[in-house]
Amino acid sequence: MKTRHAIGLFALGMSLLGMPAWAEKADRDKPLLIEADAMRHDENKLLTHFTGQVVAFKGTMVLRGARMEVQQDKNGQQIAQIWAAPNERVFFRQKREGVDEFTEGEGEMVIYDSQADVVTLVQRAELRILRGTVLADQITGQKIVFNNTTEVMTVDRPAPGTKPTDPRDQRVRAVLTPRKTTPVTAPPAPNSALPALRVSPVATEGKKP
């Protein structure tokens, strides 16, 4: 079982090598804007709590959940954790770098580390790639981590000994749609575009024997 699981993850990783960067690079330096019903800030701990229909924006990134906690260090870097209401999931969405594509997904908890530029979806995690408005790829697992700096994704199944409510959650699952490529034009047939060659006159033509 372990071998089959490893092969599945290897194939998944290879299929993602041709993808563009995960997220807009400029998002990392944008301010984190948060809307909520209530807020509590502890300046000594540099810790801020938001509760009630929380919506957070950071460039093209959008996060929605029931409550959120933002821990900031002395250098201004932030780790944001957002939790869903019972029986619901946090929603995440972000534009991808250089293409008309979006990454979106859900998890019972989402963590964003601004310094590492890493997004983590935890518990009943699901990630989707949209090309325009069309669903292209879909990945589910217990924990999904994607690093926008290294462009590496990891997907984990539940830890040994745990029993997910849905038996299907015991495995990592992925649906990957082939990316369309520009068709290559066949080269012209030999001499098809070349003018007909004129036969050269014989050197002795016109001379009397």
C-alpha cells in the first residue's frame, strides 16, 4: 500500500511540472486586509483575533471563514490561521502568475505564512485549478501544502490509525486535465515550394560540327 501511495504522489508531482507559478508574485508584498464582525488585538503579543464572517484579502488572494488569528513578528511577517464554522470549510482563492487561471480550495482550517509564501489546507482539504472559468485539475487529501516560492505541492492522506468519516478520504485523489498545446505545422514536402529548375543549355549548342 505504501508503494502504491508513493507512486501516485510521484506521478502527481511529475504532472504538475509543466504548470506555471502557483500565485501572483506581487501578492506577497501586498497588505493583508480583513473584514469581520469583531476584532481583538494584543500589542504585547502582536496577535490579532477576528471573529464572525471573516473575509481577508491580500492582493488577488481571498480567504473566507468563521474566525481568524494573525500572528505578526517584529519584522512585520505574518502567519494567518483561519477556521471554518462547524461542518463547514474555509474558502481560499488566488490568481496564478502570468495566466488566466485561478487556484481555489477548501479546508476546515487554512494557514498562510507570508514569509515563506506557503498556503496549507488542513482537514477535508480540496484544491482546484480553474483555467478561466473551466475546472481543469482537482486534488483532495487530508492536508495540502503548496509553496508559492518553490512551486512545490505536497498532498497527505490521513495519519495511520485515524478513521475519516468518509472512507474515500483514506487515499489521495487527483483529476488532472491535459494542458492544450499549440499544434505543430508539418514542414512542406521537399521542393513543393521551390520553382521548377530550368535545364541549362548544352555548352556546344548552336555550334556547327
